[in-house]
Amino acid sequence: MGRIAVTDGMDEIAVKYLEEMGHEVVLQHYSAEELAAGALSTFDAVVIRSATKMTGEVIHNSSGRNGQLKLIGRAGVGIDNIDLPASTSSRIAVCNTPGASTHAVVELTIGHLLACARHITTGDRTLRAGEWAKKQLRGTELSGKRLGLIGFGRIAQGVGQAARALGMTLHTYDPYLPAEVAADQHCQLHDEIDEVFRLCTHISIHCNLTEETHHLVNAKRLEMMPGIGIDGVPCGNHIVNCARGGIVDEVALLKALESGIIASAALDVFEKEPTLDNPIIHHRNFHGTPHIGAATIEAQTRIGEEMAALLNDFFDGKKPKSIINPEIF
Amino acid sequence: MGRIAVTDGMDEIAVKYLEEMGHEVVLQHYSAEELAAGALSTFDAVVIRSATKMTGEVIHNSSGRNGQLKLIGRAGVGIDNIDLPASTSSRIAVCNTPGASTHAVVELTIGHLLACARHITTGDRTLRAGEWAKKQLRGTELSGKRLGLIGFGRIAQGVGQAARALGMTLHTYDPYLPAEVAADQHCQLHDEIDEVFRLCTHISIHCNLTEETHHLVNAKRLEMMPGIGIDGVPCGNHIVNCARGGIVDEVALLKALESGIIASAALDVFEKEPTLDNPIIHHRNFHGTPHIGAATIEAQTRIGEEMAALLNDFFDGKKPKSIINPEIF
């Protein structure tokens, strides 16, 4: 039995399940100051999403001599808000729910790619403003174009499958990917990321945010994009990011939208979130959503189920399946 | 050789091709009054899109004793702006370009379905208004849901294929469809349209506008929709129309949006176009585009190619392949 803090919310059914299994579940969000002051020290486990930042200081003040925290469960995928080395040296297990939100992000990404190519948000915005902008809103088709996927994990593979059904061909850069995985998915794997930018009019980001991927989409690479599809259609260049803010250099992207190098861009994630005074969100050829990639009822239910199961395993003395730092066991 | 009026625009390459073949091409839009006064009487053929209305009066005053018009070419699919019986009795051939815009409409429809399910336009609108509405914009996935296709021609079949790739199952009502076509496409064909509304949380319209289909989507049928997906998810009901205005009763749809019977609706086509003072376009859970289903560079190029080829065939004395009223030959 464990005492579990849930700081960024969790599916109700999962909370009930954990309580029925005999665990104590406390649903409460803490400020950065409260966390640093050891708010989590009386818990055995904490379940977070992206809002709670598990810094080295928070971890230090929640475990070892200072507390009893033994597990950080990330309800979702990205663990860039968790200091992993600090967790490992404090012998805190870090787990996530890697598969639960895959399809939700896949669908949002395809939605953003289509909204870019067909001016869907601009169409709606001009209608609401009393304009019938039919003539100005000629778009292009995804069919016949090359889609460049930066990173080729679960989500990118799902996006690739749907994009192929619409008639796109797939290119990827993923230095961690076995070549046969790309081949199985009819995706051309490149050794150089620049090659993907040189070939593809449509780029979608599906990697983690790390030092290596910070501002990986920059002015130089945006300028490499071809603007003309492999089918000869002058479709312009399109960028979609439903992965993590910070991978795309937003200042460079806005400049590229202004100069026309980029015809459209859609971001679900931003360098700073919430993003409220960001000039890019007001550009005509930009559209955005407020980090809702995993925000479907289905994904949140699956995340809750996976998280409840792994917490239960952990308190049963089993090694959770999705542990990120297995070396602590 | 013929004298051809192009009243709603046509792809440049197609115009050049026709001129090179020795035809005279006049690019000019005429008002309803000019058309009725016989503006087309000195032409052998007219190429229209949806803006030019070929009424019985226009046809009468352009052909027979009053003029030399012998062919109406519709650059696109829908021929609801052409009086077909009047054309036939005046021995005017009516042709369209049925396949050229299929994929463009397929992609817009999938884009609208995803934008509905994931609040893409609302996400962008709230961001631009300085709101970070992440918590209010939880959506649902298309995967696992039933898609009801009203009409199962080329476009619906393309939409069905893409929707299946995303994990939807397909249902259709199409009284003109051979059962084996639906079966080949893994789509369940129903004898009663009401059955499709009873089963499906997501409905997309893909039929022609006729007397029979006018206000086919009405208050009674919207109320039949289940609101809960076959996967148990309370996704609400969603309506997309990229076919023709008038098939959906807009007053009934707005009421259903207001009462929550319909969770979201997207229209590319409206009962009155341009639609500027239509209250539905301001509803939070509505989004629209200004009749841009076929508005892609690719589709307009293909339409131009098909139209140029069929005009050339016609002036060569051949029966055009896509003739709607072959009985005149």
C-alpha cells in the first residue's frame, strides 16, 4: 500500500481503482516553492503530467534523508520536466505511459497538416469576420508530397501510416532507429537531418526535447526546404510540431513565415507555455492549439489505466514495465 | 474550332492548350441579367463553375433560334446550377469533370472531421484571443468510432479509406449503390438513412443536392444520433458537409449545436453562398470554410486538363466521355 500524490490530475476511474486497491490518493497541485520545500516528502509516489517540474532540488527534498518518495509516474510520455540523473542517484523510479497517447497525437498531427494545407483555421476566421475568402484560400493536397518525420518512434509511425493512406511518401531522420523499422513502414531513413529538410515540403516533429534537439528546426534548415512538391506543385513549405516546444526556434519560424519561406506552420507546443504574448500566434499563416496532443478522453483513460497498473505493480514489489531508469532496481 | 466562353475562370494551362488547338477562348464573367439577355448566344460552348447559373431562360436565350450554344462544360462536379431538362430539350450537351477534384474534397473532409474532434479552430481562436484553453479543449479520437457516409460515390469512398486508416468503421446510405461496392470498401450499406443516423456519432455528407436530398439532414435525424461511440466514449455527435449547401437544414443544425445534441459541425458549403450574415458561423462549436472543397492547385489543374480534353473532343465531333445527357447524341 502506498501514499500517492497526484499533482496534475488523473482520470477518475484510475483514482478510484487505486483507492480500491488500498492506496491513499491525494489530488493536489503544488507550486514550485511548495515542491522545493518538500511538499512531496510524505508521499511514496507522485503522479505528474507536464505542469509539475521535478527538479534536482525537489527530488533531493522529497527523498533519502528528507522524505519517502520512491516513484515518479509521468502520466504521459515526455519526461523533460524530470531531472532523471537526480532521480536515479536518489533511487527514485521514473515511469511514464509511453503508448497511451500515441493515437491522440497522431490524429492531431494529421489534423494540423490538413489544416495547414487547406487553410482551415483561416477559412473559419475570415468567415467569422464577414469575409468570403474563397478565392484567396486555394490550397494544395498532401497527396503526392513528401512528409519528413523528425524522429520515427510510435507517434511518427502512426502519422506515417495515415499520411501514406492520403498519398504521401515518407522520409525520416532518427539516429536511434534500426534501419529495418523504417523499411517496414515504407519510410526512407536518412543519415543527415539536413537531407530531410532538402527533400520535404512538409515536416512534422516527433522527437524528444533534449540538448541535442533544442532548436533543431532553425533558420538554416527552414531555408533548405524545396517549396515545390516532388509532383511539381508549388505547395510551399509546411511545419507541424505536436512534440515539444523548444525543438522549433520560434523566432526563426516567424521570420520564415514573414518572408514566405514557410507557407504555413502549426504548433501544439511552444517554447514557453502557456504561450500568451507570443507574436507567432498572430501570423496569418500560423495556427496553434494549446498543447492538446494527448487531450482526448480516450488517451486520458488509457493513461490512467496504465499509470494505475504500474503504481500497483510497484507497490507489489514488481519492476514497472515502463521504467525509464531500470538501473535503480 | 469553337468559340468558348469561360465565365468562372479556368486553369491557365488549359486555356493556352485550347487556344493552341485553334479555339477562341473568352474569359469573362456575366451577371444573371446579361446571361438572361443572351450574352452566351454567340458562343458554341461555355465553361462554368458554380457561380454561373444556367437557368432555363439563359439556355433558351443562348441556343436554338436565339443562339449557337451547344455545350455547357461544368469545371467541377455538381450540376445543380444547370437546368438539365432545358439543356437536353435545347440539344445542349452538359459535361462535368467528375474525378478531378475527388482527392481535394477527401482531404478537406478528413481535415474537417479532425478539426471537429480536436477543436482545432477553437484552439487557434482562443490562443489568438490570449486564452490558454488547454483544459476546456479535451477532444475525442476518430479511432474506434462509426463514420456515417451519406452517399457513397468517389469522394465518400476516398474519405472512407482514409477514415479506416485512422481506425473508424464505415456505414453508408446510398440508394443508387450496388451492394458489392460497399462490401469491397468494408462499408456497411443500410436500406434506411435513419439507421445511419442512429448508429453513427460522425456523419459526413457526400450526395448531390436534389429535391430528394434537400434538408435530408434535419432536426429529427440529428436527434437520432447516439452521442456515445461504439467504443463507449461520450464523444458527442459531429456533422461535416463538404458536398452542397441545402442538404443540411442550417436552422436545425444551429439549434442542435445550441442544445448540445450536436457537439460540433463543420460546413464548407451553405444554403446561401457567399454566407456572410449566417448566425451558425458564430457558434463556438461550429467551424466553416468558404466552399473550398475543390480549391487546390492540383484539382484545378486536373479540372482544366479534363475540361480542355472534352471540349476538344466535342469540337472534333466526338461524344465527350463525361456527358451527363448522352440522349442528345
